[in-house]
Amino acid sequence: MTSIDMITAARTRLNGRARRTPLLSSPFLDELAGRRLFVKAECLQHSGSFKFRGGWSALSGLEPAVRKRGVIAFSSGNHAQGVALAAKLHGVPSVIVMPSDAPKLKIDNTRAFGAEVVLYNRATEDRDAIGAKLAEARGLTLIRPFDEPLVIAGQGTVGLEIAEQALEEGIAAADVLVPCGGGGLSSGVALALEAKAPGFRVRSCEPERFDDTARSLASGTFERNATLSGSICDAIITPEPGKLTFPVLKRLAGPGLVVTDDEALHAMALAFKRLKIVIEPGGAVALAAALFHGRDIEGDQVIAVASGGNVDTEVFETALSRFGES
Amino acid sequence: MTSIDMITAARTRLNGRARRTPLLSSPFLDELAGRRLFVKAECLQHSGSFKFRGGWSALSGLEPAVRKRGVIAFSSGNHAQGVALAAKLHGVPSVIVMPSDAPKLKIDNTRAFGAEVVLYNRATEDRDAIGAKLAEARGLTLIRPFDEPLVIAGQGTVGLEIAEQALEEGIAAADVLVPCGGGGLSSGVALALEAKAPGFRVRSCEPERFDDTARSLASGTFERNATLSGSICDAIITPEPGKLTFPVLKRLAGPGLVVTDDEALHAMALAFKRLKIVIEPGGAVALAAALFHGRDIEGDQVIAVASGGNVDTEVFETALSRFGES
């Protein structure tokens, strides 16, 4: 399993490759949140989300002879782009298995990063089976989106940066709100903070009806979502918590936070107006929790990770038209 | 006049106050620009534009007894917000004289930063006369938007950061494209680059019909705009180049670049899609020049400053609806 040493090693491999994304803030958002609110803007990361970190960490950690044969990943879009870009920069082929209902921008970008995209039906087909079959047939290495120690280590570098940037801002303790699908980012950040900033506690954030992690944290065991479609938060919809990630969250994270789709859209509009950043719905759930669920958060400061910004124009326009004047 | 020593001193005063904004890039934008393109995202600065730097530089440079009486500024909105926020953080009063047709967001934010806002008619009233009268009556210090050495020094800190960040990216020479109204930012950046990165050359960027600096650089003397209304690029519309700033640009800057309003809107949509940042029209003219006027730019790399992001929702929606799919 991922250790703090693996995270710091991933950071060394990511040095000069990943962007150290800024920690943003606005007095207007502080007022809405009722406390000092900081936003770790991973939407500004290469490929438009934190997933480039895990992708690069995984590819750069492979044996060169193995890497050369290429990699395969399955993803609704952000892991797809992160792995595709990391593969392109390493000069190796990539095959990405994506649901056919993934946002068009994500599919287009994954192809533009040079990947071969294989589409599947999210409701009727098993992406794991498709991925495993292709991997075997072509000698590709499967890069799992979250249940992979090197990927978790890469995402954990977000936590190392948060620890440093919080120190620069004079923040000694805070809840750190993290959008949570399979839990790669939240568990990686939790491990980094455990080692580097023990006053900080990760809180997983999810959309209503897809709150498997919050329910699993509450019950102490793996809970599944009843459905996998019907959310605008496409980036963070998974059947259940990850096998490797959930034990980390169970040990280190506070209770999960759950927001509505409208709260995510509202947070997107406020990030547009107050922070001048573009966040996708799934990337906005932590900011939404900080802004609209303050009673469930502890302390005078909160840090929310804005995990990605790969949103189709029409979804963004919906956010602005509903909440642009608020 | 502003010297490199004043710029480095301003940087010391701004340390821990201004954000070191990131230098962003996207392979998709490189392809459109036909060269490596970097964007200095000053829209992520406090108050939503680079103007906070000049405002803080000016206020922090005043004698405490003078500063205590308060400051006054006239501005279409970004200087207004920058000065108002700097005054608020210093705990001193501010009066801001703004045109009545300034974007609502800018007027609202200036008030929210605690400033007293005085509106005037841009077509029929003289903002300088209004400002001078109020300053005298209340003992306020006038903070000019660009023809003020301490303000230019503050804006010049953008140039210091560009020099450092370009070094980190391995860029030894480039045209540096800067949105230009009165020329405070472009002249400050030019002075900083002259001292710290002599292989770099500033290029002023303006919208069509409000290209006083480009025409002045071409003729070698002060040229005026025929009109001051009718542009979407409200942030960078001034009657003519600044008395202090133009001699600097004449000595150090290359020929001015001029873009259309539609090109600015198109650049905003591409910054949304590819960089995940929000830019206002006036803040997008340099990126627009980099993307759509590549034949007028020299070298394999170009750096464009995205100077501000304080845009009303409906203008942003216009950019997305016209150019969101391109």
C-alpha cells in the first residue's frame, strides 16, 4: 500500500512536470462560508485535473521495458486525460476505455492527447472486463484509476502541497474537503497530511445519491451506490469505495459530506465570479460543502480541493444561468 | 520615474500580500498559436486583476500619517478594486470615482471592499477634475491608475515573476504580450524585464478603435482615441498613453498589437476550455493577439499576460455561446 515515502518519491518524479497549483481565496467566499476558505485549484493542473499527477506517477514508476509496450486505463474522462497525456509525454501508446456518455470534451481531449479511445456502455458493460481483455491481448499495463499504490502516491502530492501552502498562509489546523469517487485523491491527501500536517483532517465530499463513501464511513464497511447514472458529477461516480483507498479513509478521514447537484452548480458559479477559475460539477462538490454545509465542518479554516475543470460549455452555462447573479 | 530598485522594493512590500500567479499553458493553445504559449494568469490575483499590486504598492509606500487620511482613485473598475482592497487591508478609508457604465460586478465589488463609490458620466464629465476636487476637500491622497511611479513599480512585479517563471520553464527569449490601457502594467513589466530578462520584449495589446498606444508607438508621439465608449474591453480604454508610461514603452516595447472584440471573446472561450481560467475582455487581448496575430510575433515562444477576470456573467456567456465549441 501507498506510504508517505512513495508519495515523496512520486513528488520527485513529478517535479518540473506537474504544476504546483495555487491556493486561492476570496473575502466574499469567506463570508459565505462563515470561516476562512482556501481553494486548492487542481483544475489548473495539466490535463485540467489532478489526475495527471497519478498518471505521471504510475507511468514514471514502471520499468522502461514494460512502459514501452504501452498502458491502458478505464475512466469517465479525467483519469483518461491524465494517463493519455502522461503516456504522450513518455512517448508510449495508450488505450483508454471510456463510457459512451462521458462529456464530449473529455473524450475529444483524450483522443487529442494521442490515446486510442474505446467506448463502452456504462449501464450494460463491465469496464474492468473490457480493460483486462485488451491489456492481455496487447501486452499493455493497466493503470487503475484509484486502487493502485503509485496512482494514490501521485494524487498524494496534492496533500504535500496543501501542507506547505497552509504553512505559508499560517493555517495550523483545518478540515480538508476533497471530492471523492474511488478515493484515490482523498486517501492520498490523507496519507500526506498524516505525515506532514497532522492538524489537518480529510473529509470526503460526494453528490447526493452517489454517496457510497459517506455511507461506508458511517457504517464502517463497503456500501454501494444504487445506480451509476443520472448525476452531473460524472468525474466522481463509482460503484463503491476502493479496496485500497477505503481502509485509509476509514482510519484517517472525518465523516463524509454530501451535497446536491444544485449546490455543486452554485459553487461553480461562485468560483467563476470570485476565484476566476473553471470547475466541473464533480470538482466543485468540496467547495459546495464548504459553502453550504458549514455546520458540518469544524474549525475556523477550511481547505477545499477543486479537483478538475473539464466541463462542457452547456453545463457551465447552466451553472451561470441558474446561479450567476447570486 | 520608476526604477528597477523601486520595483524590487515594491516586491518586498507585496511579499505575502500579492499572489505569485501561475504561468499556465496547454498543448492545444500551443498548436493554435503556432509556438509555445504561456499565460501569466493575473486574473487569479487578489481583487481579480493585477491592479492589486499597484494599489498595495502605492498605499504601502505612503507615509503612515498621510495614508491614515485615506486615498482616492478613479477607475473603470480594476484599479478601483485593487485600491479599495489595499485600503481595506491597511485599515484606511477609500473613495473611488467610477464611470456609471462600468460593469456592475466591478462597482459592487469596489463597494464590498469598503470603498465609497462616486459615479460619473464617462462621456460628459472629467474624472480627473472630480478626483482632484474630492481629494482636496477631504485630504485624501490621489492614487493615479498608471501615471504614478509607485503604481508602475507594483505592476512591474508581474515582470519580475515572469522573468523567474520563464527561467523555470527554460525560456530564454520571448515576446511578452501585455494588455495596455494607460500603460502602467506594460511599462512596469518592460522595466522589470529590461533588468532581469533582457532577451524578452514587451508588446502592448489593445482592442481595435482604442489603439492609442499602438499608433503612438508607430508615430513616436502621443496619439489619442477618437472615442472612449463602445468597447467591451472596458478595463483598458484610456484617452491616450500615460505621460510617464509612454516614454518607457517607446524605449523598450516592440510594435503594438491590435485585436478585434470578437478575437478577445474567442480568447476568453479558449481560456475557459483549455486553461480553466476566467478572463475579462480587456484582460484577454494579449492572449487573443498570441492566438490570432501570430504572424506579427517573433520567436518560438510567447508569453501573454491575462491581466484580469472581472467580467459580468452575461458577457462571459456571450463569449461561450459564440466561441464555446471552437
